[in-house]
Amino acid sequence: MTQDNGTTAMPDAQAFAQEAQERLQELGKSLNAGVEQARMTIAKQLRELIQRVRQETAEKPLDAAVQEQVNRVTTRIDDMATYLETHKVEDIRKQVTHTVQENTFWAILIALIVGFVIGVLVSRD
């Protein structure tokens, strides 16, 4: 009877681990490409939304105060679209992580409020 001590299984395990790592890297690249594409699609849709809002408000005269609010909102949406167009997902992730770490109390409070609102909406019959 011979003892193996697992030495013959080591190369198989290492090969399996290497293959798994390569597949995970491929999956990560694929997911990242999809997220980047979604980022650009969202930016494009925001630009289209701004255009539609501006067309609608140009066709219908609005009160000066209402028009000012519309202009503020469309300007803010335009800023968001520009941000999405000029920042990769990894940059956005880093900035969000930094902001949450710097403002932990507010991040937790906002998460609790959002969770509460979602809970109320979901539990409605």
C-alpha cells in the first residue's frame, strides 16, 4: 500500500484554480463592458429626456417661476449626463465609496429611509 499524501492531486487542484481564475477574469471583463455600455445608454437617455422637456416647455408657455424650476432641473440632469459620459464606472465606484466613508452617518440614514420607503411601497396591497 502506498501513501499519496495528496501530492498527485496538487497539480490538478492548481490547474482547476488557474482555470477558475481565468474564467472569473473573463466574466469580470464582460460584466464591466456591459456596465460601461449601460452607463453610456443612461447618459444618452438623459440627454433625450432634456430635449423632450425643453421641447414641451417651449411649446407651452409657462409661468416664469415654473420655467425657472424647469431650467434648474434640466441643467442638473444635463450635469448628470455629462458626469456619466466623462467618468468610467470604476471612477464612479471610487467616488461613491469615498463619499460614503466620509459621510457614514448620512449614508446610513439615507439607506434606512430608502429601505423604509421601498418597504412601504412593496407592502401595499
